[in-house]
Amino acid sequence: MEYRIQASDRADLYEQLARIGKVVVHPKRIELLDLLCQAERSVEALAEATGLKLTTTSAHLQVMRQARLVETRREGTRVYYRAAGEEVCRFVGALGDLARARLAEVDQILRSLGTDASGTERVSRTELLERARSGDVVVLDVRPVEEYAAGHIPGAVSLPLEHLEARLDELDPGLEVVAYCRGPLCLLAPEAVATLRARGLRARCLEDGLPEWRQAGLPVATHSAGCSGRDTPAAAPADGHEARSGRRR
């Protein structure tokens, strides 16, 4: 049998794969991708969130766009970026899983921050879905409000970490709180749980975050700014129930 695949053909193929590698070679580009898997953002918002200069942020985004990992839309003079597809976010999640499995330094960092899985009790997606349907848990989204608006677990209460202390009295002390954020490497939910426990509330973290919840095919709702406050389901729960907000009446 004659094989017509040449070494140059293989080289061309791996050259294309290397375009993705050029993105993940820089930690700030991984951070930008992680943010864009949560919600669409303007260049200015991304620069603020990552602590980068505007020109530096734009340069990183151009590399990511050339690799076709992000897409854009223009609104007036402002350009908004978003992840190019769900497979991009699965890639970001897989990168984090690989790092946790192969790099001891990742677990060391998480343990030092008190956010490792062994030190922070986690709730599985299955358990949370069942308890949310029965209404005996408060689901707390501690990400920034624009990420909550772009997609969240139906019935979840938006309570960004920076506002948690000031709004603790809105939570029902009789219900357990399950907090979630961007994923298993996100630091927001574990910090929220530590704050809640210090105030005497029962609280745990979801095992991962909204991207993994969405990728598992579980219901996701959206909430537009300035609307009536009702969730708009992107995918309705199987039995139509939502989690209780846990707000005091």
C-alpha cells in the first residue's frame, strides 16, 4: 500500500494546532478566555478585569482572534468579544483539569488559598439540581452581575462576592447555601462559603461552575438588565421548578 501522507503534510497539520498553543502560552490569555466563557465583554471591561493596559489587552485578543477562539461584534465605537463556541470553553476547562492532575503546584496554590477540593466541601450538580427542585437550598451566584445576566442556574440569587457582607441579612438562616462561580479553579465561591460559615450559616460550594453546568446540558437562565427581574430560561428545568431565593419576606 502506498502512503501519500508526506512529512510536510504532518508539519502543516501541527502548525495549525500550534495556533492554539500560541494562545495558552500566556497566562493572561488563558485568564481572558476564562472570562469570555462567562460572558461577552468589551475590551475596556476585559482590561479592567485583568489589570492590563487597554493596548496590551487588545494585542492579546488579536492573537486569540487569529486562532479563532474568540469572536467580536461592534456596537457604535465599542468592540465586544465572546468565546467562539462551547468547544472553546470545554478546552479551557480541560486545560484546568489537566493542570490539576499533572501539576502539583496547582494543588499547592489552591491549598494555600483554602480552595482545594479536599479542604472545601463540594456539592455535586446532581445533588444541587435535586435540592433546588425541592426548594430546600439557596443557590448563590457570586460572580459579577454581567456574568449572572449572561447565564446562571435557574432561580439562583445574584450576590457578587464584594457585596456579600453587606447583604447577608437577605439570606434565610434556616436554609443551606450552595455558592458557585466560574469553575473548579475559581476562588470566588470558596471565599463566599468561608464568609458565610464565619457568620454561622450552613454553606457549601458547587463542585465546579456555570460553564460545566451548561456543558452538562443542565438548565441555564438569562436575565437582561432593566427587565422585570424574571429569569428567561435558555433551557427549562425538566419539571419547571426553580431554586428558592432564600430571601426574607
